[in-house]
Amino acid sequence: GQNIDQPTEMTATEGAIVQINCTYQTSGFNGLFWYQQHAGEAPTFLSYNVLDGLEEKGRFSSFLSRSKGYSYLLLKELQMKDSASYLCAVRDPWNTDKLIFGTGTRLQVFP
Amino acid sequence: DTAVSQTPKYLVTQMGNDKSIKCEQNLGHDTMYWYKQDSKKFLKIMFSYNNKELIINETVPNRFSPKSPDKAHLNLHINSLELGDSAVYFCASSQASSGGSEQYFGPGTRLTVT
């Protein structure tokens, strides 16, 4: 089976840096996604990792270690608008149409 | 221009009723999906269609029936609604089902069954 773990909630201060971790146990690996979801809205794509290492995109970066089954999303220079849920998802290696989502991490940014 | 649209945005209905949710994408994507997000915000795939062909059919009660009249549309019909069907239903689409092809989500339909 496939299992994805993320912390349920995190808090941080405006201007700070926060790291949201995701660990996965899957029978194979075919890519990992991070999505952002504001309350009452649709998930929106943030990043994709398939090889080990860091992918940087402005204030957001995502890291992957396939040997450890581990990824993190790094958010720098936090803004109030970054308060949202962050969803880690892995592509099912046996059915590439299927994304398996974690339960998401709800991030609250305080002034 | 809306990329993935769903109607209705809110749906309140009584147990036992039948209802439909419609989804359309104007991105020219080949693959469309239905997801259910429960009260704990867990997002789980229900169905996936590729060029009108059913690709994924997760363990979903057969009261749920997807229909894809063409590759730009994927509708979801639910028969005999139950309290546990209350959730937000998201439609999504993607260009391909491999690599970094991201999924674009619609705004969601909040279904409340009373």
C-alpha cells in the first residue's frame, strides 16, 4: 500500500522561514507534487520533484530524497497570504493517472 | 477565462435524492478526474477519464456514476444520496498522466446532504 505523512498543523511568523515535511512509503516512486490550498478554494500546483535534490521557485523550494522517502517544502519570507494548507502527493507508480495525497499541513502565518 | 469550471458551487439536498455535478475544462487536456475532499480535508481520487475512456475507478459506491460526453466534460451523477456523501467534490484535468504534468483543479462543489 501507499502511505504519506505530513504534520497536521504548523504556525510561523511573517517574514520567517518554514519547512513542511512529507514522508512517504510506496512500493515504487514516480514523482512527488506539492499543492497549496487556501480555505474554501481549489488546490493549486506549487512544485514537482522526481530526482533527488532541491527545486527552487521564487520564495518556495522543494526537496526530495528518494532513498529516504522524504520531501520538504521550504517557504521563505513568509507572508500572511501563505496561510493555507499544503498538500504532498505522490504519483502512483503502478497507475500514473493516480495521485495519492497526504492529509495536508495547515500553515498559519501570524504578524 | 476559467480553466476548469464546475457547477453548481453549492448543493444542499436531502437523503435519498439524485443529483449531478458538471465539470468542463477549456485547457485542451486529455485527462479529467473527480476527487472527494472530506471534512478532514483529505483529498482522494474517485475517477479518472482519458479521452472519454474510464481509467481509474477507485472503491466508490456504484451510486456514483461518472459520464464523459467528450474530453472537455466530465460529469458526476450520484443516486440515493447519503449523509456520508457530504463533502467537497473537485474536478481536475491534466495534459498527461506522467512526468511533471500537473493537475488543474476546479473550484469545487460543496455538497451537503441533510
